[in-house]
Amino acid sequence: MLSKKSQYAFKALEYLTERYKQGPVLISEISKKKKIPLKFLENILLELKKAGILDSKKGKGGGYFLSKDPAKVKVATIVRLVNGPIAMLPCVSLYFYERCKHCDEKKCGLHDMMIEVRDASLGILENRTLKDLAS
Amino acid sequence: MLSKKSQYAFKALEYLTERYKQGPVLISEISKKKKIPLKFLENILLELKKAGILDSKKGKGGGYFLSKDPAKVKVATIVRLVNGPIAMLPCVSLYFYERCKHCDEKKCGLHDMMIEVRDASLGILENRTLKDLAS
DNA sequence: TCAATTCCCTACCAACCTGATAGACTTAAA
DNA sequence: TTTAAGTCTATCAGGTTGGTAGGGAATTGA
């Protein structure tokens, strides 16, 4: 399941997508409109900024805004960033791969199945963007 | 990601599938062969028993065994039982559904996408059984 | 009937994660 | 130089995860 943090992140990104190229948006505005605890949202937005998804401006008239075209930001990227691995096992994860300790990947039945599940999910998440989310 | 508990559960079930209809298998044997902490495994097997997946016999010559044909036990069932929801959001879960607090399911972009992801995953997990896992 | 064997049950624990808050600091505009 | 913002560090309660301890209950067989 996506963490609450991830759900908040998506809500905030949806809001910012709707306001793409309309100047900085206040954290407090997003917080109110999307009903996300202010200080928690701060952390999330900051993380998204550090990852290059968002950019910000300080001081009066400041706020957050998308740093690139929402049609170019994949949902899969956000999930990985905020929520972690998409795969159900470390040994089938593309971005968070870890070798199985006590099981040979070549003859592990779970392994192959979970690769299928991963690819099925990625087939969707890699082909949807923030723009799809907001429309 | 599947919890370690879930991974242990699948390993144990794989072992029991290989020994289907060959009499009870000791917890300690599964523990050794599959390298699963004994007491932790006890809990897991007990839970699987209570859910009707396994059955057991006490005393000498006792142990655990599958209570039905491994070809009839879906992987999806085990995942839900031991790991929880398969869907990425409560509001798109079939077995663990919860209404979204601050978002209208009808116009929530995430919602529709996550239904697709869920169905893609279920397309696999609902159509594989313990038997597929072991072979 | 008694002892050995095996699962069953309750309780507990440390470590970590999650969701959230507090407060001070920095930058920039007016 | 005041005010409006984002930035940073720290902290916290509560829950989950992975795992352990120890005795109880049922079954077998001698």
C-alpha cells in the first residue's frame, strides 16, 4: 500500500499540476485545499524539491512549483521516490535490487511470478504522468 | 513489498507443497531446510492453519501439512492473508476497502490508475497457485 | 499410566517506521 | 528593515516488524 505520505505527495502534485506555469504556490494553500497537515507537507515538498521534481522560491510571492512539464513526470518516478520499491520482492526490484539470501533466483518460484507482477504494474505506472493524474 | 513473514510463509508452503500427501512435516524440519527462525515459523504456520490453509497433528509423528490440493490454493489468497492488501490504495482494494477521506473517487486521478494496477497484479496472483510456485 | 514428542498459546521485546509537530534559521521582496 | 516565505534539525507517540521465551495441551507408544 502507498503510505499516507505518498498519497499526500500525489495530492499536492496534482494541485501543482493544475497550476503549472502560473507562478509559485504557497505550502499553506496546498495544505488547506488538499487537507494535508502543514508541517508534514513541508517535509514532503522539500523532498520532492531535492529530487528535482519541484522548485521553489523563498520570501514574499514565493512558493512551490513544478520544475518540469507534468506530462514528463512519470507516476512510477514519484512512487519510487516517496514510497519506495514498486516490486513485491527485493530480488525482483529494478531500482532497489537486493539479492535473495537463502534462495536461488534461478529456481525460486516466487521470483518469476513477482517479476511478472512487477512488469504488469510498471506497464501502467511507467506510462502515466502527472498530467494524466490531473485530467 | 512483501514482509519477511510473507516470504517465510511462501517458503514454508513451497516445502509443504513438495511433500503434499506424504504425511505431517515437523516445524523444525521446515525451519532447518528453509532457514526460517523456528519460533517465528511456529507463529506463521499456526496462522496459516487458522486460516484453513494448513492442518496439523500433535504428538509423535505429528507436524504440519496442506489441508487441500496445492493446485487449488491461490497465491493471491496467501498474500492477502499474511501480507495484507494487494492494492496500492485502500479505496481500490477489493478485500480491504476503505473509503477515501478527502477525495472523491469519481474524479480522483490516482483512483482509476490504481484500479488498473490492482487488476494487472491480480491477473497474475489470482491465477497462480502453490503448485505453480513449487514446480 | 507415564514419558516423550509435538503443536499451541500468551507474553514480551528491541528496532524501526510512520505520521506529525515545534522552533529556530535563511532568503528574498517590499 | 520588516515581513513573508521556504529550510533545517530535532523530537515524539504510536504502531509494525521480526524475533524470542516459556510453559500448556494433545497425542503417541511403551
